[in-house]
Amino acid sequence: MKGTTPAGTSTQQEASHWVREMFGRIAPRYDLANHVLSLNLDRRWRSATVKRVQHILRQPGARVLDLCCGTGDLLIGLRSKSAASVMGSDFSHPMLIAASEKTARRGFMCPLFEADALVLPLSDGSFDLITIAFGLRNLVDYQAGLAEMYRVLKPSGMVAILEFSQPGDTLFGKLYGFYSRNILPVIGGALSGSRDAYTYLPESIGKFPSAGGLADQMRNGGFQAVEFIRLTGGAVALHLGTK
């Protein structure tokens, strides 16, 4: 398969169903688990993403899509820093409910819609910016996900992909690997009530392309000016590309 392969799945349909159900289960405590497991670094990673796309957020009439928006943290960061039209999409209904409640508490008007990231109900060339934070590696076909983002971007539009990566064979990389395999599933399972969700997390990261590999896939998909920025010792990477 060309994308995520949760244990026990053998087809793309099974993998997609597993991921959707998993996110539905952990939605109520998803934010808490994220903040605790990352030592609140997830807030910094999203802030770094927003900072890198400020030039688009400032453009009059800019249209922005936060894909796989989850509970809406990046969506809110994008909206709070601009007057752009920002909307979010996810294929997990419980995640969208959480995002709707969170944006409403902050007084933001951010349209949300439920859709598969591989088959978006959107016209070609609709957005100036597409962001996706920790969602690409959950797709059953990474290249198809990139192609769909490319399709709905306007010419000269930008994509910003924030995703877990692989630190490499360094001391930090070894410590990070031990934490991901042995500690993260225990704490994540206790916080969320779903041990398998946080066993899946390091497995999905291990299968996902390296930062350089994802950059190559983006170039193969037609993106130009592709670059990536390693964050937190390479545990996370922010990829940027234009159409």
C-alpha cells in the first residue's frame, strides 16, 4: 500500500475505516494527550507553521484550507493571525464537532466540512494556501493526497505540511525512538483510553517518508520551490511548496 497501514488492515478501505474510527474514539481527550505527550511543543510547531505562511494570510481576499483539521488548533492559529477566509476539513465527525465548539468559544467564523482528503468536494484552483498538520501520514495514499492538494490550490498557491519525521541515527534520535515505542503508548493510552491509537502513532511515523523523501514526493507531484525545516531535532518537519 502507498500510505498508512494500521495493524490488522489489508486494504485501503480497511485502513481508512480504522483511522476514522480511531480518531473518533480519542477526540474527547485528543488535545490533552497531544499537549502532554509533546511537552506542549505541539503549540510551538503550529505557531512556526503560521509564522511561515504569514505573507499569504496578509493577502486581501486570501482563501485558506486547513486539511485534516482535527480539533482545530492550527485552524484557530491561522484565523487569529489574519483576516483571510479560513475553513477546515476532516473526515472524523467527532473531531469536527470539537473544532466547531472550540472555534465558537473564540468567536471565530470558520466554515467546517466533513470530507475525505483524497476526494475533496472542491473546485480546482480554489485556495491560496492549504495547510495540513499531522494528517498526511494518516492517509491511505500519500501521493494521492498531495495530488488532491495540488488540484485545489490556485496557481502560485502554497502548501504547508507539518508532520512527524525521523530524527536519524543520533543520540536524540535513539532517545526519541525509545520514547515513541515504549513510553508514548502507555501515557497516550492512559490519557485517551485507547492504547492502540498511540501504538499506531510511532508505527505510522516509521512508515512515513523521511523529510527528504517527502520533499521528493512533493516535487514528483508538481510542487515547486519545495523546502523543509526540521523542528525539535528532526522529530517534526515543516514542508513548503508552491503550485
